[in-house]
Amino acid sequence: MSMITTATFLSAALLLLVPGILSLATAKKDQIHLKIYNSISHGPNVTYTLDIAFRGILLGAMNNLQKDDRLRFSYTEDPNYGPFLVRVNGLAGNNTEHTYWQLLVKRGKTIIIPDVGIGCFIPKPGDTVILKFTKW
Ligand code: B12
Ligand SMILES: *[C@@H]1O[C@H](CO)[C@@H](O)[C@H](O)[C@H]1NC(C)=O
Ligand SMILES: *[C@@H]1O[C@H](CO)[C@@H](O)[C@H](O)[C@H]1NC(C)=O
């Protein structure tokens, strides 16, 4: 191959490859917001922006935040329903006091109360997941 045809071939190949690489990079991950809200003490809310894997579970995204030392949380493992969120940034729910961390999701203008916990819930890109410390 002459130099010119090689160069033409290479740029044609790049033109084909670049959009593919870009769409892979943007389609694979997306973002949600995670808001920590204490409805009992009414302290300041803390909001995180985090990446989610395609159809990844909320717990996975939260684990990534914890790994980066941005969020601290812990959960117990229920034999039937999986992970039950107990403590967020040092504050734990308490059966005697009837307090717990409720899982809410703001999607567009609607607030959703998921019927599953953090181990099963799959956020959608753009969701604001709210962890609300509240009473039952
Ligand atoms: C009472 C109750 C609660 C109470 C439990 C407190 C208490 N000490 O009583 C509170 C209000 C805290 C609660 C919270 C939630 N709950 Co609830 N809860 C129930 C309910 C009505 C009865 C459970 C019960 O007492 N069973 C009898 C006892 C003897 O059995 P047990 O195994 O010891 O019960 C324990 C577990 O059920 C556990 N538990 C309760 N809810 C949940 C949710 C999850 C995800 C996990 C892992 C464990 C768990 O707490 C109970 C007491 O220790 C059930 C529905 C039902 N009819 O079973 C839903 C139910 C278990 N909860 C459910 C859900 C989704 C939630 C929430 C995620 C709701 C939300 N969006 O915030 C949160 C948990 C958030 C978190 N922190 O992780 C779902 C679980 C379905 C699933 N496959 O995940 C159920 C089945 C109701 C439904 N929507 O269909 N819940
Ligand atoms: C925190 O968020 C909640 C619910 O999203 C909102 O109602 C409340 O006003 C906020 N609190 C503060 C201090 O901004
Ligand atoms: C829950 O609250 C009660 C009453 O305030 C307290 O005595 C107990 O130590 C608390 N339990 C946990 C696990 O923190």
C-alpha cells in the first residue's frame, strides 16, 4: 500500500471506530443522585451524585460510594428480603424508637416508594434516590 492509501485507510477506520467507542463509554454508565434526609432532626440534606451500572442495583452504587469514603452505611441481611439498611453516616434506625431509613425515589415530579429494598431496587438514570430517616 502507498503512504496515501494507508493514511486514507487509517482515517476511514478511525471515523468508523470513534463513534463506537464514544457510544460505548456513554451508554454503559449513567448517573443518579442520592439524597440523605433526616426528617426527624431536620439537619441539612446531603446529596451525592453517583454513577450506576446499566440496570445495576442501588446497593452496588452505594457500595462504590462507600469504597471512595464518601458515604458510610451498613445493613443487615434478612433471610427473605435481603439487605435491610440500618445505618447511614453514623445514624441508625432503632426498633424501640420506631425509627428507620425509608427508601424513596423522586422520578421526574413523582415520589415513588419502592416495594423492594436497596438490594433489589434498580434506579433509572436521572433518579433522585432519597434515604429518609423517619418513624413508622
Ligand atoms: C413491618 C414492616 C416493616 C417495618 C419493620 C420494622 C419492625 N421492626 O417491625 C419497617 C417500617 C421498618 C419496614 C421498612 C421497609 N419495608 Co417492610 N414490611 C413490613 C411488613 C408490613 C411486616 C413485616 C413483619 O413484621 N413480619 C412479621 C415478622 C415476625 O417477621 P420478620 O421476618 O421478623 O419481619 C422482619 C422483616 O420483614 C424485616 N423487614 C421489613 N421490611 C423489610 C424490607 C426489606 C427490604 C428487608 C430486607 C427486611 C424487611 O423487618 C421485620 C421485623 O424485623 C412487611 C409485609 C408483610 N406483610 O410481611 C413489609 C415488607 C417486608 N417490607 C417491604 C419493603 C419494601 C420495605 C422498605 C424497603 C420500604 C421502603 N421503600 O422504604 C423498608 C426497608 C428500608 C430499609 N431500611 O432497608 C417489602 C419487602 C419486599 C421485598 N421483596 O423486598 C414487604 C414485603 C412489603 C411490600 N411492600 O411488599 N417494613
Ligand atoms: C431536605 O429534603 C426534603 C425532602 O426531599 C425536603 O422536604 C426538605 O425541605 C429538605 N431540607 C432542607 C434543610 O433543605
Ligand atoms: C434504641 O433506643 C433505646 C431507647 O432509646 C436504647 O435504649 C437502645 O440502646 C437503642 N438501641 C440501639 C441498638 O441503639
